Amino acid sequence: MSPRRQYLVIIEKGARNYSAYSPDIPGCIATARTRAQVARRIREAIRFHLEGLRRHGLALPLPSSSAEIIEVPA
């Protein structure tokens, strides 16, 4: 089993659905009706994307993005 990597995933709420992407994995996105569904789908999309890179002998992207909540006056 290969070592686990942790990638930052951004989940955004739209007017009628949720979308998700990882800044470290360009082009890897998911959409769904609920937050829980989109979290499952982006995990599957990342796994599928990384498997494809491995099969083609390409380097896996290193996790490098991070996030922070910043408070500002209202």
C-alpha cells in the first residue's frame, strides 16, 4: 500500500449544488447536490486521477496548498 497524502480540497456552495476542487491537482473537480456527496465524489476523483498518473509513470503532485480562516471586522 502506498503512503497516504493529504490534499487541500475547496468546497463551494452554489445556487443549487456544491462543487469541489484541489488547488494541487489541476482539473480534478466534482459536483453534487449535497456537501457530503461532493466530499465523497472529490475523494473518488482524486483517487482516480492519481491512479491514472501512476499508470502512466508520471509523478504525483505534492500537496503544497494550505488554508486559513482570517477574521475581519464586519
